[in-house]
Amino acid sequence: MKSTMHPAKSVALLALAAAVLSACGSNGNGSASLAGAGPSGAASPSASSAASPSADSGGAASASAGDQPQVTVEFWHAYGEGEEKVLLEQVIPKFEAENPNIKIHATRMPTENLEQQVLTAAAGGTPPDVMRMDNTWVSNMAKQGALQEISGFPGAQDILDNSFKGTVDTNLYQGKYYGVPLDTNTQVAIYNQELLAKAGASEPPKTMDELADLARKLKAQGKYTGITIGGPDVWNFSAWFWTLGGRYTDDAYTKATGYLNSDASVKALETIQGWYKEGLLSPPITGGQPGTWEGLRGDKGKPASYMMIADGPWFFSLIGDADTKGKMLPAVLPAGPDGRSHSVIGGEDMVIFNGAKQPDAAWKFVQFMTSTDIQLLMAEKTGQIPTNKEAAQSPDLQNVWYLQPYIDQLETAYARTPSANANKINDAIQAAFDSVIRGKETPRDALDKAAKKVDGFLGE
């Protein structure tokens, strides 16, 4: 693959890196990595499964199997400590054993201002070969010329075809793919089983209408709320808006007018606004307390007051089985008008940089990391949800009692709008949602205004 960078793209990257520096590297909207981000601070020592060369990341070093030159692939990631341990002690040694002419030089990067660090490295001509990247960054990095489009790599389409569609879409920029999905997460409904029973149900509701009815029964008891939306931001609000029939853009992510402000979208927002006016929504929708976890579980001697929240698998892994199993019940979100529910995609992608010294060897590592065996290994050892559908549906993962609803939810989950202006788009949508919930605008007026803004951002 071609690995040189056009001078104009390098200049553009330098300008963008400077802009990101001035903005302190903040991307807002809950867009930070949601699966296994490492701690901020200094990068961990670069490492390979063996003592790999660290000074020269490229050329021929020594003869190896089949007289192929030995090369070193520079791999940046932000895995947490436990995930990195599995990477260094199990994953990379297996890859290097299967590919004796390739060494992986893995560096755990500090998460603070990481996007700016990557832009600076790309602008300066010193990017890694390959990176595990937050999936909300890919479109912007592609626009700046930092990433290689993947269609020319062997087997790229096979990886995309075997991944959940929502995870695939996170790699889009102007109709082309600039990465492949690596690991993912989403939100499902999590019910407090005691309060679900108080509402008169023995199992989770199947539809949004059923959920609203249960919420009304709880409200009548005077001290509970039945529906918790974590806030008006796109991470927390999207699943409800989409499931109730709303859309942000067309399928190609090129136009918002006619979609974000369609009759179906207006009706979806009217429904949620109606829930709020009726008192069915918990306080976090407007930043109130208790927080989502505290309201669901109870906190500081106060009993639980929220029947359900929507959240990711970290809720169970961080709290632990002792306080969740048999008490908290995960389930796919209740279905909307189309008979399905549509949650939101989080996670990370694998990308190869323009300027990579070893793009072909890096691609072999990408293929390896997205293979069924390695996706299963990482899932079993670290709890990461595979993007590889074959791995995700493996019986080997059924011993993680809370995981199946997340995998089922991924089948119909959507990506947040993949765009170089994703943060601006998300801000515009969030402002519309917040304005409606707080009674400042009607759903129609707010969505009309937001659609015009989003069209402008999509056109830039």
C-alpha cells in the first residue's frame, strides 16, 4: 500500500493539530473511549512479547523464515493495564509465532489529549503504523489525510462483512472506510428487579408502550420513577429517539433535513417530552440527582428509586456479581414502532496511517486482531465485546451472565453520525433535545433548527 503523505495533507494536519492544542483536546459529548481506556499520565514503556527493536521501526533487520526481512510494526493503543497484560503476554506472542518476520512494538498511550497527540504525530510525519482508535475520531482523521483507506488491503471486505453494521459505519468518511471495528459496546436496559415487581411485572417490558405503562404504575406509588434517560446528549438520548422512530440523517450520513426533522422524528421527541411532562422520567434527564447508578441501586442509606436505566456492560463488571446478579436484570431495550430497538455504538477501531513504514505487516496484525480466535480471547480475558459476529455469538461467552443482551442489542444498534464534524453535530442535536425537555422550544421548531445546522456541518 502507498505510505507517503501528500505535502498539502501534512500542512492541513499541522494546522489542525495546532487548533486541537488551543482547544485543550476536549471532544465532549461523552465521546471518550468507552471500552478499556487506560489511565491518563505518562505512556507505559513500549513493549513487545520479546525484546523487539525500538529504535528502528522499519527496514530489514535480519533474515527470518523464508528469507523474508524482519520488520517491526509500531502499534499505539490505550488499553487498560489488565487488557495490556493480555495483549503483551498472550496476543502478541501468538501473532509473532505465526509471523516470525514481524515484531509488534506496542505502546500504551496516555488517554489525556490523545487525539491531539495523534494529530501532532501524523502532521510531523511520525505516526505509528497502526492504532486502536476511538471510533468517533476516525472520520476526522480521514478528512485530515492521516489514515489510509482500507479497500486495497486483502480481506478488508471480509472483516467488514463479519462485523456488526453499526460498528462498521464508524469507519466511514465520504462513502469509504478508513478502518475496521475492533471492540465495541452499547447500552441496554438494566432493571432493578425489586422495583420491576413493584410495578407489577415479572419480566422486562417488550415495547416502549409497555414500559411507559409500568412507569405510570410506579409513579402512582409516589416515590419511584420508571424510565431513566441519562441526559440529553447523543450517547444517552439517541437510543430512545431512534427506537421511537427518530432519525438523524439519511443512510449515507449526508443530509439531516427530512430526517432529523421528519414527522417520525418529531413524534419520537414529542413522546419523550410527554413522558417528562407526565413525571415518568427520572431526574438525570436534566442533570438532577440521584445519578443513574445511585437511583437504580440506592445510595448512602437511601433505597432505590429508579426502576430502570440504560447503560453499558461496565455497570456489571465494575459493581461485581455480588451486588448485581439476582438483583439487576439486563435486557434489550423495549421495541418501538418498527418492532425493534436501536441503541448506540461505542468502542474502538483499528486504523493504518498514511506515513506508515510497514503498512502491509500492520494489516496482517489488523487481520489477526479481528479474527474470531483473538476476539474470543480478548472477550474471555478482558470482557471486551467482540465486533466479529462469529466470536460474539460463540457459546464460549455464555458464561458471562449479563453479556447476551448486549450482543443481541448490537444487531440493531446505530453509529453516532460518522463525520469530521461529529462533535458539532452532536452538540447541535443535544441542544435541540435539551431545549425541548426544558420547555423552551417545540419539538418541531427545535428539530427544524437543528437539521439546518447539521446539514451545514455535513457539507463542510
